[in-house]
Amino acid sequence: MKFPPDPRLPIINDEKLRPLTQRLYELFRQLFFSINTLEETVAGLGGGGSSLTTGTATIDFSTGANLATTVISGQTGILSTSSVWLELVADSSGTHTAQDAAYAALFVSLTASSPSAGSGFTIYAACADKMTGTFKVKWMWS
């Protein structure tokens, strides 16, 4: 299957890294394509079934950390059995460009805590190397 180009992915022109970066580029294009397809499918569900609640948050690695957290509160309809989805947004954040944010997706792992019924959840962003500054995260739960 041929996937369309994705502007969220950086172009790396180092000849030594070309085979690896081309493969990673293809894998991430497939991932982004799948995410977009999922988002379009969920958006098309309309009135039937469960509703989808979405929002954005900022994670802050400050001046250098391996872990950043942010609490999403005020989610009165969330259940302890709700599912939460997270993704880094390839958008500028004040400390990083959109390209930096797209590249950070290769290194930052996002995890959500188990939801607290009627309250919300915590987003954990972890990285093997120290990161700095802020990144935007899109969250969804159903």
C-alpha cells in the first residue's frame, strides 16, 4: 500500500543513515495514516455508540528531564473503564518548532494512568534521553 507524504515527519539527508531513516519514515507514515484513518472513523460514528471526548495538553520537561507529567481533570463523564488515547502533536509549543515536535515522537513515549471515575487521568511522557521544554499532546477518551 502506498501512503501519502506526511508533513509531520522530518527529512534527514545523511547518506550513512539513509536506509534506516527511510525505513523509519515509512513506518511512521504508516502509523500516522492509521491514526488519521482511526480519527476519521471515530468522527464518522456520529450519534450512535459511545461519545469521544478530546482535548490538548502541554507536557513540560523543563530544563532537562526524562519524565514529564500533566494531570487532565474536570472529566466528569469519564469512567474507570474508559479508554484513553494520546499522541504528540507536530505543532510549535513556544520552546520547540513543529519539526522538533514531529521528530520528538521518535523518542518520547506517552502513557496515561488508569482513569479516575468522574475526574480524569494523568499523562506520563518518558524519554531515554533528557528532553527540555514543552510539547503539545492530543488526548482522547471514550
